[in-house]
Amino acid sequence: MRPTLHPLRSERWWGLLLVVPALVIIGTFGVLPTLASFLIGFTDWDLLGTPRWVGLDNYRSLAADPVFPKVIANTLLFVVLYLLLDLVLALALALALNQKLRGLGFFRTAYFLPVVTSMVAVSIVWEWIFDPRAGALNEVLRWVGLGPVHWLSDPSTALPSLVVMSVWKSLGTNVVLFLAGLQALPGEVLESAEVDGATGWQRFWHVTLPLLGPTVLLVGILASIRAFQTFDSVYIMTHGGPRRSTTVVVYWLFQNAFTYFKLGKASALAYMLFGILAALTWVQWALRKRWVHQEQDA
Amino acid sequence: MNRTLGLGVLWIGAFLCTAPFLLLLATSLMTYEQSVGYPPAFWPSPATLDNFRKALSEGALWRWFANSVLVAVVTVAGQILTGAMAGYAFARMTFKGRDLLFFVVLMTMMVPVQVNLVPLFALVARLGWVDTYQALIVPDLAGAFGIFLFRQWFLGLPRELEDAARIDGCSPWRFFWTVALPTATPAVATLGIFQFLASWNTFMWPLVATNSDHLRTLPVGLAAFRASMRETTDWPLLMAATTVAIVPAILVFLILQKQFMKGLMDGAVKG
């Protein structure tokens, strides 16, 4: 056995001293607001006056608000469309990247340019692309004899347009995560399937995809957490309209807080969002634990 | 996947991912007349730098740029410092409440920023910090991701190093600064690029926390600039300003790409 030194008595003071700066910041501007948010959810508060305790009134008024079901429907539609498009495209690109390839770095960099660009800048560029009169998208449609489509000002296309842009923005992240998952797959299994004469499609469908299951789930959960938090693009491009068709939960939260000054209601909404995201995160952590254990057992 | 098909998919993907940037650049080099002409033009002819001149001659864009640089640099430095110190202590030292405190720090990673928005604003208002640099900087001087990253790094530090230093009578404080921290450059680089990009691109908090034009960061300034042209949009001018805003983030990414990818995997997979 390796001899271990008894920890110095002074070590516990050094330890505390080293963590204090970080903990003061995180405690004051992180933990405290999270706890306060929960309490504010039970008050009536306009920021200027004193908060008045109203129990569950905010949650009741949320449930009774005619906008609420619309917001939930918009958010869920956004998340589902985003997930479908995002997972399929990212997986396709990752599969294409998963071969001996010169220029892998070039493709990865290209896919990452949108990821590192601010959502505000991206939203402005895509507003120009979606422009009904002179935008690139309608121009391309015109070449094939279609359109023009009023992408952002038509209630039936505004939300899907935002989804397309969001998928474009974050695709690179998921490609890289899928690629890592693909490269960690056991090579022997894939080889033996190939030796057994399975076609490429059969191998993907019956071998690769089932083996990739945990990665798909992980990437999917991370992507849906991101989708639930959509705000910047809505603020810049549609202001929640037309006719509330793009009012997703975080945008409505922001409006309640900083347009209508109903901070209690906004906080109640924030905690509902928190509940959903916490559940998703918890599933993600639990899966990851199991996954890591499996890797270690193997 | 079939090799040719695979390459085709990759090239189409690369085109779609970069095309909006090419359009951004092309439009920023057009005249206003060209951008409103019909049918729409994709290629600037004649190409002009007037939009960049005009965008940069209005002092506001420089000011927003400088604000973004200031906030990013200070928060990157702060996060590295507080994160390395706390990460080291959580990894290598024994003190009362260590595991509980680390658990609380980890838990804050789970809280979406929107949950804290209202009380954080109320707190900052109470401190008299609304519309100040403190509001943009101080809440971001430490973060769970940085602590987590450095803790992972220092967990891998060989115990023998510490034992030797202890025998030589080196204090934990000096050991941290002169031995442990200099080994951690990869963690510094990873946290540095993550925090830089996060700070450079963040929108919601600076939008809420500031209201004067001269305190805006680039995303907030750009959003206000865009909103100010709601009736008729001068797309070439707007695209020139947008180009100026995104170039630093792209440059930093290109330089520190390797560290960025590594951090992405650490954050998403290993955790």
C-alpha cells in the first residue's frame, strides 16, 4: 500500500478559502434567485410595490388564461418538429462523416459556424432569407415556379420557419455527438454483420441504430431542453405573432414579467418550465450513469 | 454508407450550413438600391464597402463592440480564476461540507436561466445595478461548468506531486498556484472558449439588465438597430453591422476549435 500523509490541519481552511469566491457568486446570483423564484410564484408583484402572498392564484390564473393552452401547444409543436428534423439530419450527416475521410475537419468546421454565431445575428440573417419579396428562399421557389410564401407573417408557416432556422443553428453540435457515439460502437459487431452479407441499409437499421440507442436518447434530451428554452429568435423575428402562433413558453414568460409586470405569474410559469426541464435532465443523468456502468462492465 | 452518397450528403450539408453566411457577406457588400431591386440579386455588383464605413462611423456599433469585449474578457478571467480555485479544492482537499457544496453547485447546472430571470433582476435592481456594467459582469464571474471542468482535471493530478510538495513544506496555496494551476492549461482553454462564446452571444439577460444605448452589448444593440428599421429595412447596412458582430466569435472558434470540441464532449457525454 502506498503511504498516505495525514491531511494537514490547515487544509480544511485552505479548502474553504478556495471555494468561497465561487460559492459567493453562485449562491447570490444563482441559488438565491432559484429559491426566490419559487416563492415569488405565490405572490402578486409588479416589481415596484411589495409582493402580496396569494397562494396558488398565479397557477390558477395561468390555467384559466386563454393564451395558456395556445402557448403549451406552440411549445410542444416546436419541440417535436425540432426533434424530428434535428435528429434525422444530424444522424445522416454523422453517418456520412463516419468513414475514413480526408477533410473531416473542414466539414465539421462548416457545420459549426452556425453553432458559434449568436442567435440574434442568425435571426437577422434568416429574416432576410425569409423576406417575402426579396428573400433568398422565395427566389429559389420562384425558379421552380412556386410561392411567394409569407414565411414569418403567415400563422401557419411562422412556427415551422423558426424551427427550420433553429435546426440549422444547432445541427453541428448534434452531428459531433452522434459521430462520437458511432465511433464508440463495437467494430466487431458491425464487421460480422457485413461478413454475414447484410446490406448497408439492413446493417444501419438492425445493428447500428439499436446500438446507438443511448446516444440518440441523450442527444434527443439535450436537444429538447434547448428547444424548450427558445426565446431570442421569437423576440427578434416574430414577437410571438402572427396571432400568437409563435408565442412559446419562454417568450410568454418574458412578456408576463417585463411587458405586463406580472412577476408572480411569470415565476409560476418559470417553475412549470423548470419542472419539465428538471425531469428531462434527471432522465438524462440516470441514463448516462447506466450507460457509463455498462461501458465499464463490458 | 456508400462513399459517394456520403460525400454528396456532406457537401450538401456544408453548403446549407455556410450559404446564409455567404448571403450575409454578399448583401453587406451591396448598395441599398441593389438590395431592393427586382428580381433580387445574390451577387454584389458593384461591390462596395460603404455599408461597413457607414455602420462603423456611427459610434454606437463601436461602443457595443467594446462593451461586448469588456464583458467577455472580464467574465472569462473571473470564471477561470474562481473555477480553478474551487475545482481544485473540490478535487484535492478535505473540508467540512465539501460534498454537499459540490452537489449544490452541480444542481445549479440543472436550472434554466429563465427561472432566475425575475428574481435576478429584482436583486440587481435592489443593488442599484440596473443599467451598469456590474449587472452584466458580476453574476457571471463564477459558474458550475467551470468548477466541474477544473475538478475533473485536478482529480487526475498525481497524488505524489502533492505529497512531495508537502514534505518540502510547500503551503497548499502556493502548491495550487505554482504546481497545480500551470498543469491545467487545457481546462483553461476549454472554459475560456466556452465562456467567451456564451458571453459574446448571450441576449436575454443584457436585454433585461440594461436600457441605455451606451451600455448595450452587441446582441442587444444589434436587436435594437434591427427594430429601429422596422418600416423600411436597409438590409445591406444591417448585414454589415451583423458581420462585424459575428466575426470575433468565429475567429475565436477557429483558433480554439480543438478545445471547443473537447469541452462539448466533456459537458455532454462524460459529466
